[in-house]
Amino acid sequence: MRQGPGAPAAGSGGAFRTGVMVTLVILVLVLSQTGLHTVPEGHVGVYYRGGALQNYITEPGFHWKVPVLDSVQFVQTTTQTDSVTNVPCGTSGGVMVEFAKIEVVNRLRKSHVLATVKEYTPDYDKPLIFDRIHHEMNQFCSQSTSQKCTLPNSALSTICS
């Protein structure tokens, strides 16, 4: 070790640099892990940066997002069945009919994900399916008799076509 004027004090720089390097390595590892995420099969990843929807989606698999700045939501692109329960319906004769469960089978195409999410949020099925079923059933029942509203489900299949 060198001694004399201009020489660094013993032990002053090496320990500090090592501490800084260890801290940086830990910080990089933590940030890289918080940005790593997996898009599940049958879904795509939709990204927001600072709350603004980005104009790209990602396929299933491992992906990385910028921690703190970006967030990701998963949107299902395979066939799904939504069940709307306890749907009240008032007929033209004033009789109340309640449908215990109405099932809607649907699929959102990957090519329509961004436009749909931009217009309706990732929870698009609430306004497009759940709310619409209630509205369409009210329209149907209000123009129908109680006998027509209690026909087998096949008679109602044309409501939302």
C-alpha cells in the first residue's frame, strides 16, 4: 500500500464502493422482479402507463413492464360464459316474471381488445353483457304477455342476436 501525501486513507474508499455496488445490485434485482409478470394462456396483456392505455397488447407468456410507471390487466380472449342472474321482467299485462339465470356465451377477438378496452374498460362485459341483458329483457317483456315470457328458453334466443 502506498503511503505519504495524496494517498487515500486506509479503508476509506473500498468499503464504500462495495456497499454502493451491493445496494445497486439489490435495487436492480428488486425492480426487475416487480416488473416481471406472466400473461396467462387464453388472455392478452393490456398495458397502462401512468393511467393511459397503451396501444399494444402482449400474448401469453413472460413479459416485463416498467415498475411504478406501468400496470397490466389481463383480458380473456377465449370463449367464456357469463351468467346473469335474477333478471326481473314486467310484462305488458303488469305481471312480473323473474328469470333465475340467463347465460351468454361470448368471445372477444384479439384484434378488438384495444378498442373494446378503450371504450368500456377491461370489465367490458358489465356494460356490454350484464347491463344489456337487463335492458333487452325489459324491452322484450314490456311488449309481451306473461305467456310469451314464460316459453322455453329457445323462444328467447333471438333477443340478443
